[in-house]
Amino acid sequence: MISPELSFNVLTRDLSHYLENQVKVGLLDSGVGLSLVLGFSAAYTCYYLISVAKKPQLISGGKKFYQFLREQCPIVSETYYPTFWCWESRIQTLLRPFVTAKPGVVYRNELIKAADGGQISLDWFDNDDSLTHPDPAARPTVLLLPGLTGTSRESYILHMVEQSRDLGYRAVVFNNRGVSGETLLTPRTYCAANTEDLETVIEHIHSSYQTAPIMAAGVSMGGHRPVLEKCYDIDHVMKAKTIREFDERFTSIMFGYATNDDYYRDASPVHRLKSVQVPMLCLNAADDVFSPSHAIPVEAVKQNPNLAMLITCHGGHIGFLEGLWPRRSTYMDRVFRQFARAVIEQGGRLKDLS
């Protein structure tokens, strides 16, 4: 079987040779310009349909969860068609913040105290106009966790809030310390391995709406200098040229790790997947520049009936653009919407997945 990469290389070579020959006789005079354009378009379309647009791979640790997703989330069985002019992973990753629209969302901000004296900023979208869940006490709550340095104003978060609103749910965004403009009261921000602030937020949501169902959705994985420079060499930290250098000079030190490798080892979710006790669906593109296919813990997912992994061939890192001009929702937004509705409306079927 000829690989798609080899076929594409041969196709590119032949088209280049054809173009060189046609330029010599004059594209416009010979009337071959249109033929060339049509030929290239047809060849590109064939390559896209054969090698780019593919159905995702669904992996689960249990048959019950697998069947549940197939029945309640039809998107897991559908072909993902990345935007045909920007399906490459790096382009998807870089373009998403610029091409996707930012829905207008009005938040209610709340600052809650942390055990160490710090404060955590929550942005609520209460959705008081919900027709499907008019009772605030029972209205389902979706907790949204932005990625590294992300806030409630990220386009992907705003789209998830919009999806939650359309479903009639309440949404609340957990902003990591120091990234959303709130005053940093203690010399501590956040790291990928520490979940104390998240636990505080979940407890607060439960106490605020004790009878409302809750689910969480996280994406991927700032601060005020006057407080931090009392404990850290901020000038040295800010000269870091890579994420690893930043973590070596700041994050691993702040959270007491002996080495940066110790921090990365502790932060890796691979070691915690076996302990997951609630249904969790993970979406990852095989061409993710930060979490490539060889790093996806497929075998660990297969060992836990509460886990499922949806792997697309393309999508980049939080890209998942689709459609001719991807201004509105992305493939990731559609996965989120279907899974959120399935978990909240059909959650009773997920109580025993073993």
C-alpha cells in the first residue's frame, strides 16, 4: 500500500513539473491555466478526503462507557472534517485565537478565600433565563477550567459558556490565581500538579448549589510582581526563553520540587488515570504539538472503565477548526456540548461502569 505522504510528494512533484512546462508556453495564451487550477484542486480534494478527513478513534476502558458514548454522542462516530485550508496542526493551533469569534458573555465575578490566605476568582454565568432548568437551585452547573495562562475571556471558554447557555445550564469559570486581574495576596500562583485550589472551588460550588448536578470540563493545562519578587528572582525568571526554563526558575521552586523533572513527573496525568472514579472523556488530536500521539496514554485509559479517549488525526492544540470559515463553534465545542448533555441528562446510566 502506498503511503499518503509518498502519494502527496509524487503529486506535488508532478504538478511542479507540469507547471514549469506550461509557464514556458504561456498559461494565459495556451488556455491551460484553468486546467492547471482545476487539476490541482481535484488532486488536493482527493488528498484531503483520503488522508485528512477521518473518523476519530474512540478508546475506552469499559464496554458500558463505550456504548454510552456511541449512543449519546454521535460525534464520536462521525468523520471530522478540519478546515480544508488550514488542517495542519501548527496552523490550527496558531489561527484559532484569531479566526474564531468571541461570543458576548456577561459574567458575575466572585472572589473566594483559599486556605493559605490567597483568593480565587470565579466568573459565573448564571443563565437565569434558562427555560429547561428555571429553578436556580436545581440548574446543572458546568465548571470550566481554562488552559495555561487562560482566563474566562478566552474564545474557547466563551464558546463553551455559550454551549452551556443553549443547553440551559449554569457555567462557572475557575481562573487560576493571578491571571484574571485579581490582586495576588500571597506569593503563590499555580502549577499543573497542584489541585488544592480546584478542590476549594468544587466544594464552594457544592455548598452554593447542593442539589444541582455538576460536571467539569478542562482545556489544555500571570501574576502581580510586587508580591512575588519578595520570594523569587523575578528578573531571572522573566529571562526564561522556554517553558522548561520558566518552570525550573519559578514553578518547581514555588511548589517545593527538588528538580524540574520531579515536577513534570508529578504533574503528568498518566499516574493518576487509574484513580479516576467519575466518567471522563478526553479529546486529543494525534498531531497536537504539545501532546503528540506517542504521549497519549492509551494503555492507561484501557485499564479504567471510567475513562474514554477520543483521538482525531488532526486538530492541533485546542484548534479543531472546521468549516470553510471557522468563526463559530469548533469540533471541540460540539464534542463538549454532546458530552455535557449526555452526562447531565443521562447521568443515571453512568453510575456503575465496571
